Amino acid sequence: MNPLNRQWFYKGFRKQLISSLSPDKAAIIWEDAGKEYTRILAADPALKEHKGAMTLPAVALYRVLTASGEDAEALLNTYGDCMGEKFARFVHTMTCFPGVSKLLWKRIDKTMDRMSGEAKGYKRRIVSDPPEMYGVDILSCPYHEFAKQLGTEKAVLCICHMDKAYMKGFHHIRYERTTAVSEGAECCDYRLRYDPEKE
């Protein structure tokens, strides 16, 4: 069985390949990417943990798409946007319940620490704290560093695209990010503000 079929984030990418390419070409690419994923993982099974769980499928798909003459970056980034919009709708629904967004904002520093703290492999700089604005500059991202180590740093841009889209789904919390380490910038500049007017 193709291991990519078990990857929660990437398994829907096959449908995008079918609609963007032909069903036959999509099937070949999907099969070859599954083999590439298995090959990378066989070299070091520990790669599957944390950053590898999101990075390895993207690297395998990127390599195979590029070798097939396809625009791997565009295809993966489009998928990241679609997944981000899907997650944004879910996040919006969850944070629309009375009091949820206010509670989330009270704990935004702890939430961001769990999502992108040093324990997860990030290097960061806290720019400011609530109540006005919470800002964090991500100076080094483990997904990007891992993809770079494997020689395909552009493969994880799709994760950045997903992230940028889904973070806009929060009810009453305004999100902004203008730069990304994966795009060659010094940092990913996360800025969040509580805004009771934001739907």
C-alpha cells in the first residue's frame, strides 16, 4: 500500500493531481512519490517523527513532480492554500462559540508556544505580548531546515501557504504575516491582534 495514502495532510493531494494532470499521470506520480517516501524513510526511520511527518511527503512529492517535468512548487502551494482555507473554515466555526476567541486570546502566548516553541524545534524572538498585540518572529523553522537538509527546501512552502490561510479563520483574532524564512526572509513575522469587530 502507498504510504502517502496514510498521510492525513497530503492524501487529498492525489485528487488535485488528477484534476491538474491526467488520471494516468497522477497515478504514476503518486505511486513513484510513495516509493520515494519509503526510500527516504528506510534510510532513517526516526525521520518520520514531528517535522518529518509533514516534511517527508512534501519532499517525496516535490522530487517526483520535478523529475516528471511538472511545476512542483505551484502544485504543492495551491494544495497548501486549499487545505489552509479548509482549516480556516473549521477554526472559524470553533472560535465562533461564545467566549472561545476571548479565552484563546488570553492564552495566545501559551498556544503559540505549544505550536511553534523551542520544544518543537523552532528558534524565535517574541516581539510583544497581549493585550494589544502578540508578535513572534520565527527565525528558524524545523520543517524548512529539514527540507533544506534533504536538498528540497521549496517543498515545504505548501505548509507556509496552509499556515497563512488557516490563521485567518479565527473569529475576533486578526492575523498577519508578511514574510517567511522559507521564502528567503530573515523570519516569519507573526502578528496577532484581538479585534471584536472581526468576523
